[in-house]
Amino acid sequence: MPREPYYVQSLERGLAVIRAFDAQHRELTLSDVARACGLTRAAARRFLLTLTDLGYTRTDGRLFSLAPRVLELGYSYLSSLSLPEVAEPHLEHLVAQVRESSSMSVLDGDDIVYVARVPTSRIMRVAINVGTRFPAYATSMGRVLLAALPIDELEAYLTRAKLEPLTDRTLTSAAALRAELDRVRAQGYAIVDQELEEGLRALAAPIRDRNGRAAGAVNVSVHAARATVDDIRERLLPPLLAATAAIEADLRIASPGA
């Protein structure tokens, strides 16, 4: 597909080099980066040495790794978004109250991205941190955010999304997901029962801005052995809704012109 005249391929490649590093690949050789990014060794070397000169990567001469300065690339977004900062004390209070982990996410494309998290214990195989992404269709927070989309945006999502079975319980039919989102929209919350990962149940509700738009979502996640779906609805839903209401109230104060 031809690129637009403004497209700067070197910028794309430089960002790809940064994204080559992750939790499983904290240190990479020049050859590792070249393979991961589809670059020649010479090109990978130029990008890595430039990033090192700028302070975004560091090297011992053989292995390269990300430097703390790379956090600046995401800080501008997080610092301009008052939502996580406003929400965090309420998430902490919610976790202390229900003794289960709680997180906040926003919708980014077809995924949710975690922007705040207060854990109690690790109940998933993958570690969840700020910046973790999951497909929206299989998560409680994703479903409340999808349910809040304008109809045309939701239909476009349902047309393009690949609804893959992450467990035996995952909804993989667009029609079934549409019906579930209708229910979520009507009741104001979503419960996902072991669709993202076996043994994990989660409850989520939206955070709405002063214009009624869903700016984010908050969840409470629990191991299936500790709570049935009815338990979640009876025990966890009231404190979750109280927390989201408190966040919305503080958000209106923090962003009076929003």
C-alpha cells in the first residue's frame, strides 16, 4: 500500500525499535533488534546508537535496554489525562473495602489500555501494569466502553473486530456480542465470566464526564473460586458504583471546563 507523501518511514522504524523491548525482552542484541524490526544490522545499529545518544536506550557494548527516559514518551499523555490521578484514591478505597483488585482503563482502538491499577494479589497468568492492553470484546471494562460508543462506531467495530476464543466461554459471535452490549448499556455495568482467562471474573462500570461520555471504566476482578456471578452482583456492584460516582464527582471539579 503506497504511503502518504508526509509519511516519515525512519520515524516508524525508530518507534519500532523502542517497541521491540518488552517484559520478556528487556535486553536485546543488535541482531535481536534487527530481526524483530525487519531491519538490516547497519540500520538497527544507527537507530540504537541514536536512541542511546538521546538517552532513551543504554548499552554495555553488546546488549541494549530501554533507559528510564523512555517514560517521557508516555508521560505527556498520562499527565494531560487527569482521570487516573483523580481516580486512584477512590480505587484504593474500593480495594480496601472489597479486598479485591481494581483497575481503570480507557478505550484505544479495539483494545482497552490500563491507566491505573490497585492490585491485592495476582490472579492472572499475565502481570497487569499501567499500559497493559487487552482486547475490548472479552473484558468487562471493554464492554462498558464499547456499549457507550455511538451506534455507527460500534457497528464499525463489530464489522472489523476479530472475536477470537480466548477461553471456551468467550463470545465470538458479533450478534451475541451486540446483544450483550445492549444489555450492558441498559443495566449500566458489565460482568465477564471467565471469557478473558479461565478462573477470572470481573465487574466493570463506566466513568462518565460532565457531557455524559464514557471517559474510562473501572473494574473489580476476582478469582472464580472466591465469588459466583451472583456474589459479584450483590457484594461488589454497590461499592463499585459508589466509587465510579465519586470519581465522576471529583472529575467534574478537577476539569470544570470539560
